Amino acid sequence: MTKKIILPLSGKEELRAGDAVLLSGTIYTARDYAHKRIFGLLDRGEPLPFELKGAFLYYAGPCPAPAGKACGSCGPTTSARMNVFAPRLLDLGLGGMIGKGEMSEATAEAIRRNHAVYFAAIGGAGATYGNAVRKAECIAFPDLFSEAVYRMEVEDFPLVVAIDSFGGNIYRRSDGRSV
Amino acid sequence: MRTVDTQQIADCVYRLARRAGLTLTESCRRALKEAESAEEGAAKFALNAVLNNEQTAQREHMPVCQDTGMAVVVIELGQEVALTGIPLRDAVDDGVRRAYADGNFRKSICDPLIRRNTGDNTPAHLHTEIVAGDRVSISFLPKGFGSENMSRLVMLTPAEGREGILDTIVETVKIAGSRPCPPVYVGVGIGGCFDSCAYLAKKALLREVGSRNPREDVASIEREALGRINALGIGAQGFGGKITALGVSCEIAPTHIAGLPVAVNIQCHCVRCEKETL
């Protein structure tokens, strides 16, 4: 059964690794270089371009929007590259992340510690995700082109809960070994 | 001599790029369908999403994947062809520039140090080979980097031989795990030297998924590697499953008596590759 999830989370969703969900609400794109810029702002004590508490980051860099569309093709990028950034952001109140592929044990621990969640989007399904974006607005770092931060309103993003806050991890088998 | 104006090559690169951005190769689509029917659970869900996504891409005129890649262009130029017009490199970049702008493709090429984007996805990664005849064959492979990042080149010793080659291929896919968008397509270069070995691996990806090297001893490495990779259990998107690779293609070239270079170029399940001969 696919659960419908609406952001911001209420805390009563009971998301477990392996659950298929359709996610709607506001998310923010940020990938490699946007994270570097965000960390620069944090280190200098400057305000971030969006409220981090409860926010969801989408590790993605969209294609340009075709005429008449809110967004171009927009699937997930490889989350593992963001392991160096995720724990600190989670400790500052980030609600969770959307990306593709496994994340480190340190990130999984930060997810548990902060009752956050990591959703896996289906890599390579960029047209599907782009088509589910209702509104997209660049809110920071426009010089980074597709790597800029976009605030997106999305409707029914097909996702799988990959790492939950109860110790569940879809990328680990029951014997603890990585698949 | 036959003369070919490089404007024709620019227009051909444009056509190939536009098509490749929106289309999986026939052999890739077939392999994905077979994988989808073999799997269950989250892996089946992922493969189903990928197959439906291609239809959405074509209906909505959006790239199948937002990573429209580094533009890898391989040109086999017949030595009886005289090129006229703008320089070949400029023609190829012109085709890429126009295709990525008109197709609403992502521009993903940047300076490696300061990370400034070139803004138009150029330069293309261009290989030219001079071959017999009076034809110009162009292959266009938009190469995504989630998978490119997981590629490796290892200089084995001759003593490591066939087993060493197999271990290198399987280990590369295992290390990559869920990160490169499995089920992957694995291109392998065996032999040559440091740089030509990597190029062999890339050229292996231009072959159809499921095709076999005409040399039986090489084809047997392809078959055995595929079996061992699928036994890893990584599955589509790393969700666990029977199909971790759609195919393994090996290309081989003579090497030095002291060495055995092996390059493994990982391609995600979005195999996009278009070809045309002028």
C-alpha cells in the first residue's frame, strides 16, 4: 500500500524503511556546491536562504523548464556525496532528505538521533519527478545554474522510505551486511 | 575523395543528442522489461517507475534523466573523406550546444577546480578514429556521472590473469553498491595501456546491452562476470534483488608483456546511445 504523505510531517507518520510513499508539499533542492555555500553561511553565522527546521532537502539539479511547465526533468542525484554535510544539517533541525542510493552510518545515526527520515527517489526517473513539480523558484545561488537552491512545491512524488528513525535501512540486509 | 561539410556533422550531433536525451536504447529497454518481470517488491517498483518514466519523457518532451550527461562523441572518419567547413571540434560542440539549449537539457560541465559551469555543456568529449572507407560514423553517448564516478582502472599483473579480471569487474560493481543507479551496464576494457584501456571500456558501452564479444574467451568473461554480479543481490536502486547488472560488455586489445590493465566503466540503467552514419 502506498501512503500519501504531506509536508511538513506531523510526527505521526510511522515511516518505516521499505514503505512506498507519495510525497506532497514544499522541498528545497541542494546538491554538492549549494551545500558548500550553505556551510559557508553557517560557518560565518549568516542567515540561510530558507528555514532549516523541519525542511526537506532534495539532492537534485533540475533541467531547465520547457515552455508551460514549472520544472524540467528532475530526478535525484547520488546522496552518498552529501554524507559530509548531512549529519550537521540534521542536528540543526533538518527534517530529512530525498536522494538516491545508500548513505553512511554517521548519516543514519543522525537520522535516528533527530527523528528524521531519508527517502529514496528512483534514479533515472527524471521526467516523472519533473512532471510532479507544481511550482519551482530559485531562492539562492543562481550563479550555480542547475546546482542552485530551488524551492519546489511537489505533488505525489513516488518515493521509498530508505532510512527511518527506528534503525531501519533498506540498503542493509537483516544480517547487518550491506546489500 | 568524398567531401563532407562539417555543418552536416554538427547537424547530425544535434539530432543524435536530442534523440538520446529522451530515449533509452532498444536493447536497454528490453533488458529492463526482463528485469522488471523477474523482480518483486521495491526492486520491481523501481524498474516499473523507470519504464513508465520513458513514456512520460516522450509524452512531455522532457529528458528521461535530468543528468543529460557529459556529451561523449565517437567519430569514425573514413580516410577517403575530406572535411570542409568549420573545424571538426567546433562543429561537434556546435551540435551539442544547440541540442542542450533547444532540448531543455541540463548543462553539467564545469571547471574542475573553480567549478564554474561552461553554461552550454561544451566541450564535448570527442574521440576520432581514422578508418578505411568514405563514411563518417557518429556515436553519441550522454554519460551521467553518478555512474561515471563509480568507474575504476586497475593495473593487474599478468599472473592475475582471467580470475583477476573477473574479480576486478565484480568488485567494482560491489563497491559502487546502490550509488550508480543499478541495474548497471558494465563496460570493460582489457589490455592496451593506461589511457587506451579506459577508452576500450567506454567503447564497450556503445555496444548493445546483451551483445557478446566475438572472441569466445572474452564472451565467457562477459557471461561469468554478469552471473557473479547478479549474485551480489544489490538489485535495482540498491533495494535488493536478482538483477544488479543488465549486461557486461568487454573490449580487448594487445598489451605489454609486463602488464594487464583492466578498466571498468559503469553505466546506469538509463542507457542512452544514438548512432548515425553519413
